[in-house]
Amino acid sequence: MKAEFTVNGSARTFTFEPDERLLITLRNHGYTEVKNGCLEGVCGACVILLNDKPVNSCQVLTASVTGQTITTVRGIGTLHTPHIIQEAFVEAGAVQCGFCTPGMITAAYALLRENPDPSEAEIKNALDGNLCRCTGYVKIIEAVQRAAQRLRETQGNE
Amino acid sequence: MKKYTRIGKAELKIDSLSLATGNHKFTDDFAVKDSLHLALLYSPHAHAEILDIDDSEARKSSGVMGVFHYKNVKPILHTTAGQGFPEPSPYDTVLFDKKVRFVGDKVAMVAAKSLKEAREALKKIRVEYKILDPLFDPEKAMEADAPKLHGPDHHAAIPVTYDPDKNLAAEVEIGFGDLKKGESEADFIVDETYHAHYASHCAIEPHSVKTFFDEMGRLVIISSTQVPFHARRIVSKVCEFPLAKIRVVKPRIGGGFGAKQEVMLEQLAAWVTIKLKQPATLILSREEVFRSSRTRHPVRTRLTMGVKKNGEITFLDMNTLLNSGAYGTHALTVLSNCGAKVLPLLNKIENLHFLGRSVYTNLPVGGAYRGYGATQGYFALNQHLDIISRKLHVDFIDFVKKHHIREGETSQVFKAIGEGTEGVTQTVKSCELDACLDWGARAIGWKDKRGKRITNGDKVRGIGAAVAMQGSGIPLIDMGAASMKINDDGSFNLDVGATDIGTGSDTILAQIAGEVLGVGPDKIIVLSSDTDRTPFDVGAYASSTTYISGGAVKKCAEKIREQIFDVAVTMKGWDRKDLVLAEESVKNRKTGETVSLSDIAVFALYTKDQFQIQASASHTAPESPPPFIAHFVELDVDKRTGKVDLIRVATAVDCGQAINPVLAEGQVEGAVVNGLSYAMAEKYVFTSKGNLINAHFKDYKIFTAADLPEMKTHIVESYEETGPFGAKSVAEIGINVSMPAIANAIYDAVGVRLFQAPFTPDKVYAALKKAGQL
């Protein structure tokens, strides 16, 4: 099958099997920043934004996203122009193996857009769908708090 | 404390931004053109003989390029344990056997043009099984009429006890003093049995491998491995392919925790590439990881200790039964560490006996798992110390302080138990366990809360503690090596065999080199674990990287420093003894003059008597200095439902000088949360036929951010004189303590003792009921 949809601001045509999951399609087309940890909709390594909402891309049929808008962690920020959340993850020591990190940052990005000043409990709940086995989550939570504060300051200055 | 420029600083992990932006590649992120995809057929039976395999329909299936099984793959005995050579694990495995030994054991492999086609073809393989009696109970494994799992040709590669006729994968027995004397001197004896259970490592990246031939016809293996050099050696042996024609590349690894110290997939993909001359990709599904890769060995520990009224321990007898599952990978060494990493903590005991046995069963295969036996052993020991101190009416902390090993002291156990051989005699040169205990007790409010049973409705508050030690590498066995060279601008390449699997070892090794050479991590380009390009290292296991590989990096950088001084002397005519390395330069202490590393590099490379400033160094250690930990848990037990709520935990670690305190804390926090999750949620559930029924994240719960209690972590000040800049290990120790501390806290709250985790409401409820509290 073929369909057109937009990833990180670029509309392009994707080729895929009729029953293919969006995660697999994205990875097959070079978006390897979207990670495959379980294909069961539990680990959260494949979280992307679908029309600005965080979803596990392994639970979405590619055929269902025709014409829609997808953002991966590279759409949030890149190595040369990182987003404040990505910088905060680096500074807080929240990245160990980094396999869960793209999904984690995408989930955090979605949270902070909805709720710029989340409590610790709200951060924990927002990240409940993202498994990490390396960090124990402590520095991830700290990174989100750090990013939230900096984003608020940045927006306050604008 | 020593003053450092780079050591002890929270330098940013050098690969973290590239990971946070999704830039860095893991194994499955490499695009390998025209790769075949591999799928594995697994045994549905716990124990069976394969009478026949008919692959004729599968071979005709769409896209199929090859089908592999016992009929067409040469059976070369080996172990999948990625350990040093010769491996201390028994040679009891071949690529495809005529016998299957657990539900999930591999039977056949299909190589096809797509994963879908490979999986479709699996369904067309006809296997005729003769079902054999299964063996599930490790306690019965050594009985004369127990089913036998392994054949007569299976053997140990080193002279150790191995007896497949008794399903005995390994046995370790040591002792000193006189138990009978200890018994007669005791005022009371505490004899209890503890069960540590199965668990999955749950690295979020599943085991992954890609193989292909490069332009020169050499076999390239990109693998999610903790042990690239061992993988190269084992693949060469099992595939009978020259080692010189194999290159193992370690990209970014999505967590290991011991799971990827196993060489299981590399030889399968390599076999396909060698036979079919095509690239191959093998990525395990999450279900395959749970079911067919490796697990934490379940261990039953019976601990018997005699105690005098004055608190003296008159004897200790530890009887350990390790369920190795269907194969004996790490069966000897994890078993050894159940004693070797645990018993030296109580080094004043004069009468001691340890008997450990690892037995085969028709259940999933154990393996290396962070903690490596110490987790299982400390679950028993810490509860035992809690029971004894309560009987003595002595505070747990005071009791531990009275008995634990201290600086300047040794334990006979260090020498008695090694890794399949004798261990080494060593004296503890740094131990800040008292400081750990004191910090943790303050952080948790031990004095105010212990034994108070503060009640709020149905909930009762409890508080518990646990302590542990670990090691830093395997003495006289583990070796790490490093090489370095200078570049025109005074930057350095640092090539290490050490295997960063997400721990941050690339970063801390750069900090160690940077401390010697006066440069920051931005001036050190680290390449780790490429068997063509970096020197050897045993890999990421046994908490060895900081201590062993770090030692190699330090030596290597010191050799580079000497060459830099040579050039400075030639350039400036300075007296060598006046030279020190300062910030990116050599400084003459006498005159205050400096010359930059960049000028030195340019002089050496282009100006006169040109040469490359370069060096390499290797490091082994005659001892394995233990880090220490104290861990405290505060929780509520709901007396009506049996539900346990974790409120807060406090953890203090003595890891020597932390090279990078933020990364060290991260290691401790990650290990502790894994330990909490193991204690509270994780378990393998089997049918009566040995079939794992919860091989999915949706059924096998691991902790998320939402499950966290309040977490306090502290690295105490410490200095280990034998370590690089005072460092010991930190990666494993944190996982050993939560399960016993929680059990001790549950007892503190409600007076019932749980000898087996996870501490789910049903278990706690049943224990309360049994104790007559409901």
C-alpha cells in the first residue's frame, strides 16, 4: 500500500503492508529514532505525536494515518538544534542507555505542552507508559522538572 | 580527599545528546541492504526428543532461503555464557540439538526475505517429538529416578564438579573451623529457608544482531552485546569460521544487566551469512526475550546460624540450591557468588560452611543478571540478621556494625571461593559501610520510626534495612586494555575494549584519561568495543569496567604523558623533573612557562624526529575491592488487604571515589528501582507443563515512574587505593538490597516474615492470615 502523511514537517509517500504498524513503517523509512521495545503497546519506546497527541506507534495501523501529522523525537529537536527538554535530559543525567529516551522525551514534550507547570505526581503519571530499566526514573523526573522551569522562563521572557 | 580536576565532576555523558535526539544507532538502526530475516521455531514441550524434522514444505514457502536444524547444522558443544576462556560454564549446548529441554528451547531457524515470510514458513515445519518426563522441581533434580537432561558428552571445560548423571551443573563446597563446635557454643540457632525467584532483565532494547560480509569477505557482526571479544571467539568456534575473518562491532546498546553477556544470537545469524552468503538480521520479540533468552537464577538458600547471648555468631552454614534451568550457563559462577560476595561481609565467624549446588531443570535458563548471586544470597542473609538481632533485642544497625568486615581486615572466604578455581587472598582497603548506615538511618528516620508501628486506619508503617557488598571485577582473570594517540590540536583518540552498554563507561574512561592529561572530555574521542579497532577487554560484566578498564586507561594515559614530557624537553630544553600537565598544556613548575598540547603534538608530528605520541596498556588486578551499600525502606502494610505501599527508600553507597557522581548515582538508582520492582511486582508464572504464561510486558509488570517511592541516594566519601583515582565498582551492588529490606520492613510493620517475593497482596495477606492476624 501507499499513503501520504507528514513526518516532522515533511509530507512524503510511504509504502507499507496493509496490516503494518506505524512503528514498522516509520523505521523502514529511516525514522529509526522511533524505537521498537515490545510491539505490545506497553514499553513506550515507540511513542510519537500523532496530531500532537502521544501514542504508541506500534499500536497504530499505518493505513489509518493518511494525511495526518506525525512528530518524532527528531522533530522535537536535533543534535545541532536540541530542544530544551533534550538538553535537560542530558544535564540531569537522565540518559543512560538511551533506548527509552526518544519515547520518554516525546511523552514529556506532550505533557509540558498541555501542562507547563506539572507537579511531580503529574510527571510520574504522564510517564507511566514509558518503561526505563536503567535510570530508576529519578533523573528523568528531575529532567522534566528542569525543562518545565526553563520553558516557563523562556516563554516568560518572550 | 584528593583534589582532582576531572575526577568527581558531573561531566555530561558524552553520548547523551545524540541519544536524546534519536541520532545514535542501536543494532537494529543500521540499514543492511538485502538482509535476510531470521525466525526461530521453539519447543512447545518442556522435555522431548526430536525424532524427526520435515522442512520440505517450509523450504517451498514464499521468500524462504534456508531452513536450519539438527539435521543440517554441525553440533559443536559450547556454552553461551560470554565469559573468559576457558569458560567456567559447562559445555552443554549446540546450535540445534536433537533434544529440547524447556518450553522455548530452539528447534529450527528459517531465513527468509522478510520477517513475515520467515514466520509463515515456521508454521510449515513438521517436528515429531517423543515427549520425555519433565523435571521442574530443583529439590528433586539429583534424585536417582529424576529425568536426566544432559548427555554423557557434555562436560566442563575446566576441572570442576560437573555431573550430568545427577543433573548437577555445578557444585561448590568450602568450609573452615568446626560447625559442631559452633553449634555447641551457641545459645540459640536460627535456621530458615529463603527463596529468590525468576526474573527477566527487561533491557528495553531486545537482543539484536545483524551479520554481513564486508568488501573483503570478512564477517561483520553488529550486536547488542556486552562481550564483543567473547562473541567473536565463540562464533569462530561454533561456526568453524576463522577468527581473523570476524569483526564484532558494538554500537549503542539498549541496556544489558547481564542479559547480553550471553552469546546466543550471534552464532545463528553468522551461520546464515556464512552458509547463504547473504546478510542476516535476528531481533528477538519481547516474548522471545522473556521465554527463551536468559533470566535471574532462582535460588533456595537455607541459612543456619548459631548465636551467643552476647551477640557473637558461633557458626554459619549456608546451603544453596540454584535452579540453572535447562542449560548451565553461569551455573557455577553465580552459585559461587551466592557465597563469595555474601559471606565475607561477616568475616569474624570462625566456623563456616557453604555448600552450593546448581541443578538442571526443564525451565527457562538462568544467566548473568546484575547482582550475580549476591542478590539471591543477600535476600537470605539480611533477613537472617534481622531475625537474629530482634531475638537479641539489639538494633539491626548496631548488630551489622559489630559483625561486618572492616578496613584492614580479610575473610577466609575471599581465598576459598573464586570463579571455578580458588579465589585470592585480599585485605579490604576501603570500607565506609558505617558511614553508609549512619547516613541512611538519618535519611529514613530510623530511630523515630523503627518498631513504632504507626497506624493509620488499616495501614501500619514499617521500616527495614539491608546491607551488601559486591566486587570490582574478577581478580587475576578480567583484563581490560586501552590505546591512545594524540592529534594535531592536542586532542586524543582513546580506544578501549571496554563495552559501554548505557552505563556511561565511555564518559568515565574519558574522565580518567583527562585527569592524567589535563584535558576535558571534549578533547577525548572515545571508541569502544570494535574487535578490529580497539584492544581487548573482557566486556561489561562483574562490575569490572571502572576498576579494571579504568586502570588500563590510566596506565595508558600515563605513558602518553611521559612521551609528551619527552617532546616538551626537546622543544624547550626544560628540566624534566619540573614538568607537570596543566590545562591542555605542559607547565614548567619552576618558571611558570607553559607549552600547549597542541604545540607539542604539532612538533612531534611535523617538526623534528617526527613520531606519533601513542601508547597502549593493559590492566588486571590481583584483588577485587568490594563496594558497600546500606539501604533503608519505609512502607505501609494494609492489614485488611495485604497491600504494601512503598513510602520512601534511602540508599548510601561506598564505591570509592565516584569518577562521575551523577552517573554513579544513576547506576545506584537504576539498580535500586530494578530491585524494588523485583521485590514487589516481577515474577514468572508457569503452567504445570512448564510453559511461561506471562511472557509479555502487559503481564509481567515492571516498575514505572508512577510506582516510585520517594528516593534518596547518597555516595559517601571513600577512597580505594588500588583503584583508578580511588574508584571501586558501583553498577551491580544496588540491586541486592531492596528485597530483604522490604521483607524486614514488612516484619517491622506487622510481625510476619515473608521468605519469598514478590510481596504482592496475596502473599502478605496469606502470611497475615497464617499468623492469626486476620
